[in-house]
Amino acid sequence: MEITEELRIKNHPILQEPEVQKEVTIFYNGEPVKAYEGEPISAALMAAGIRTFRRTVRRNEPRGVFCAIGRCTDCMMVVDGRPNTRTCMTMVQDGMRIEPQFGFGK
Amino acid sequence: MEKGVCFTGIPSAEELAKAPGVPARSEMNKGPVAVIECVQEIPCNPCEAACPSGAITVGSDITKLPVLDAEKCIGCGNCLAHCPGLAITLVNVNYSETEAAVSFPFEYLPLPKVGDEVNAVNRGGEAVCKGNVLSVRMPQSYKQTCIVTIAIPKKYVEDVRSMELPIKRALPEPAAKKEIDKSSLICRCEELTQADIEKAIEEGATTLDGVKKHSRAGMGLCQGKSCERLVARIIAEKTGQKVENLLPATHRPPVRPIRLKVVDDDADIE
């Protein structure tokens, strides 16, 4: 898995340095992924180099973060067994199990 | 191409000439003065409160453009840091015999250092001349907005409004702009392309609801939040209707997906 830790903002011209949050572990397809409390699932996955969150039902196309504000539903995954979860709006919790979704999910 | 902030993001000469916050050149020649290049009537007035000498007036109707009384402006630059739109610069035409000084808000990293030579840019971000950094100020009251002042040759004073980043960042090459074609995805949820929407229109659909019933555009998980405007534009182009007459489509609650359990405790599916 390609690690792209530099995607996380470390210094921001207006917001300054973000407060360091508690590190937690989520599981993507059973593999541990580092995450920080208070960030959405999608942020943790992107920082870990994961871009394909689901595949579509008709064309089997990959989808990931598109709008990132909870409108487009492109980033939906199976979270702790629940399909159709918007990962851009759902905050990480320690031990969460995330799986990619195919089509409408089960 | 049409000009102005609505079309290019850059205020046009006509818009600036009409803006009541832009002082006349004769006023600029008198000394440092705020140049408020605010040309859109939006509800916003922090500049008015930021001015310690009462030179800026928006008034009780806060969608009005700020009016500058150049006589009262003391050239302190406080309004620069408080304008959320970064629309204000401070211009000192008479900085020296040959140079003018321009101050502007700069919200990027890294910040320049006093004495640096930088590329001074116009409103569109294009480099027009070299500038020398005179000061880099960020007192606490500026709330993280940095005000940079640069000296530039006097003849560019009407053009220069900011500077390039002091270092070149290795930015990825922008992807080639792709025009919308028949295979462009319009409804992401139902995976419908421009061709699919056009087909629905050719087969008789003339409204958003018509296209929806014909093609399923807007019936997917996001319920048309992503495609509604795109579909409306295609219908408008194909049928000669106006986009604003087509919107909105029929909306029914809930506005976002909820679990069935929320409305029925006994629902046996989530």
C-alpha cells in the first residue's frame, strides 16, 4: 500500500498547525490503517493511499471522494457492516472496519 | 469572452471604474490610501468596522458596496487584513522618486522576507515587474492574515496587486481540460452520460421530471444533488427553454438518506 502521509496538512497559512489528535487504528479490508480522531474515514484512507472506495453497479467503474461534503454519495463504503455509509461525513472510530462497496452494497 | 468577476474572477476596468471604494488617481497621488476593489454586492461589511478613521461606509443595507472617503483614509492598512475577499490593497504612489509601494494581504506559505526580490503580479496573477519586499506584517489583530508591502516601479501602480510565491513549488501539471462530450458522465449515481440525457430529450422529455422518469437521472442515491443542474442545462440547450424555468425538479422529503428504522421502529431492514 502506497503511503502518502504528506497529504495531511501540517501547516496552514490561516489555521496554523492543527492540534495533534489521538491516533487510532481503523481496518481497511482487514489491514490496519492509521487515523486520527476527529477526521472522516475518507481522509484517513486517502492519506493511506487508498483512492478506490467502491465500484459502480452498471459499468463497474471505480469511485472515490468527489464532492467531499456529503452530497454526491460517491464515497460510500461498507462501514462496520453497514453499506451506503458516506465516508466523507463519518468520523473514524478506533477499530472501525471498512470495506469497499460494490454497487448498492449488502 | 465576457469580462468581470462573474466570468473571469478578475474585476474588469469598467467594474473598477464604477466601484465606490476605488479612489480617483488624484486622491492616490496625495499619499497612501486604501483601494477597495469590491465590485459585487454581497452582504459583507467587516471593512467598515475595521477602519479606525471612519473612512469606509457600507451602511445598514449591508449588500451595498463599500464607499471610501479618501480624505479620511489615514493609510493604516487595517481594512486589508479584515476583508474576507482580499479585495483591498494599500497604494502609496509617492513611496520614492521612482517607486510606488503596494501593500496586499498574502495568505500563502512560505511568507517572503524583507529585502526579497519578488515577481509582482496583476489582478489576474500574471507577473508584470520585479518588486522589493519592504515589510511583512502580521500583528495579532490581523488574525493570521499577513500584509506584505512591496516597492515597484511607479508606472505599474495601477496593475500590481499581489506577488508570486517566493519559491516555485513543484505543482503537478494541470490535466488537459476535457470538453463535455457524449460520453461525459452527467448523473454519477445512475451512471448516465450526456448521450443518455440527450436521448431522453430526443424521445420527448422536456422537463427535469420528464428526463428523470425516462432515464432515471436523479433517481440514484444522491437524489439529483449532483446532476440536477447539469441535466437542466442540457434540456435548456436542446429545447430552447431557460434553465431557471426548469429548476427545481419535484423534491420530496427526506432531503438526505435515512435508515428506515428512523421512521419505523419495527422495520426489519436497516
